[in-house]
Amino acid sequence: MNSSQDQASREDRYEFGNNWRNFIETQLNQQRLESSRLNLLTLLNLGTLEEKTFLDIGCGSGLHSLAAWQSGASQVTSFDYDPQSVETTQRLHALAGSPANWTVNRGDILDPAFLATLSPHDIVYSWGVLHHTGAMWDAVRNASRFVAENGLFCIALYTSDAYWRPSTDFWLTVKQRYNRAGEFERAAMEWWYFWRFVALSELRHFRNPFRRFQKYEKSRGMSLWTDIRDWLGGWPMEFAGILETRTFCRDHLGLKLLWMSAGEACTEYLFSHQQDASQAQAAEIQEVQLPGPFRHQTKFAFVTRLPQLPDDRAINSPSTQSQWVLFEDEEPLTFPRAKKKAIAVQGGGRYQISGTEIRFSSSDGTDPNVNGRTYRLRRRISSPLAPPARPVNIS
């Protein structure tokens, strides 16, 4: 745990459930349901969850549990530490017709007695939760215990790689202040965050910052303002480096990193058991190898021209760049769209596609010209078509 958190007990936490209850009461609609479902299937690289069991650790609003059930999961098991999150998920369970193959309970991923009641699942899912437990790596270890043979382990953790300026310590201080604040000061801090970290970025690119709300709904089905409150208030809190996470899951849990989506506050990881990894990757993969030699720039940074990429007419657009993941041998490197200075000074597998070049660093700071590793860009180009969702009446 970060030293600044040593004085925070597990009871000194943000009221996550109240935030999620407000989201369900005021923001839920059919478009959010469908966006959440399609995003979940894309993240898992599956067209359906039929004949699969799904464990949602820290179910929060219950939206992703509902997405799993709508996608055909044979059994959904949801639990959360926060009683109001449990109540909110139970509301969605009722809207779905109270299906017998979806159970909702209050539980703690750090409680051995509760964990003894759980069984292995085909998909173990925990998005943006385990770093809020007060014992993140214990929580990750405990969660991984319930991945069934040939199963998938999908987690999202706040990554320290994304927070250089401002630093992670800055944000931990902000979070403590927000949790001590009254209603008026909290509202002021939310607007401060929106203008400084959302609006200004959009305005620099001559875009309407308020259109981010609509785009946000279409991505994960969530609400931008709900997630701003969740970010500012989220406490306890720990950050996880991408390489740190990959190494921990590989060396201590025997998991293979199949895919990763980084570049935002949370990094999404899709793991499988190493011996089963070849069976878990279903999508067709497009691949191009980086041409060497790589030109050394400063400290950890190396540059090479981009190989010819299929459909590269819009390679400078963030949406196109985000489709391509840089692999070092068979593992994805860490932080895409990194700043040039961060690549040079911090290294650690950061990279950036810009124009006709790619600037990158190796995972361990070695020279990619002589370390014997292969560097490839890969992207998924197809996955099975998702079947119609199980209906839910939210009117």
C-alpha cells in the first residue's frame, strides 16, 4: 500500500454505492445497456457468453453484470463490499425479471470466509475495483483463484504510468480532500476537474468539450460525470504500473497477458492461464513487424519508420492508433500514446505512433537492436457477431 494510505482504514472509504445508485436512477437507458454489453464482449474478445459463467467482483452499479447476463451467460455471480452497490445491482436484477441464474450478494474479496463460498468461473471480471480495497495485490491474488480451467481473468486497474504530471501523490491528496469536503466543495472540485482535465484538452483540438458526455455513453455505457465523482472520491486507492501488473500476474499467479488496452486512467488487462493462452485468443489478428535498425534518440527512446499498415489512411487519428498494440515477442508493451519525454526518461515499454514513425522503449531499457527480441504491431480485426441481447424493460 502507498505510504500515504497507511493511516486510512478500510472503513474510511468513499461512498461508491451512493454514486452508482444515482447513476442508475438518473442515467440508465437502453443505449447505455447496449453500449455496456458490446464493450464487455469486445474487451473479452467474445461474441457471446453462452455456456459461460461470469463472476463480477465489485459489481458497483450492476451494469456489467447485467451486460454479462444479457450476453447469454449461463450463470452470473455478482458481489460488492458496499451495501448500496449491492442494492443497486439488485434493482437491475429485478428489472431483468429476477433471473435465477444471476445471484447478487454482499461480499469482500479480502474476506476468507466469504471467498470459501465461491466457486471457479469461466470469466472472472473486476473493472476498476481491486485498487480500492486497501490491499490491491492481495485482492488481485484472491480474485485470480476463481478463474476456471481455460478461463479468462479480466481486470482494470488505475495505472501509475498515466500519472506523471500531476503525480500519483497529487491525486491521492486530492482524493483525501474530496472525501473530507462538503457538498458545495465537492461540486466545485468536480467542475475544476472537468475544465482542467477534460474541457481544456478538447478545446486545444478545437472540439466541443460537452460532446465528451455523448461519446462517453457510447463507449462503456457509463456516465462521464459519475466517473468524475468516482475518480475524485475513490478511496482507499493504490496505483499499479503496467509492467508491475504483468510481472505479478505472470510470476506469482501463472497468468498469461493476452491483450491490454491502455492510454486512459485505467488499464484493462485480459489474462488466461499460461498453458491455456493459445485457446483463449479467438479473434483474427493482423500483424506487421517493425523494421530495424532502430534509431536511438535519447536514453530509452528508439525510433523507426512505421511499416505499411492496412487501412492506414487515418493513422494519425487516436481511434486508429488505439487499435494497434505494440508487442515485444509475445507480450504487449505498456503505455501507448505516451509523451515523447516520458518514453525517453521513463522507458518501461512506453510508445507512441506519430505520423510515419513509431517511438518506443523496450520493457527493460535494453537496446532493441541487440536484445534479441522481436517487435510487432498487432490488432484484432474480427470477432464473432454478438447475438441479440436478453431483453430488459427499464421503462
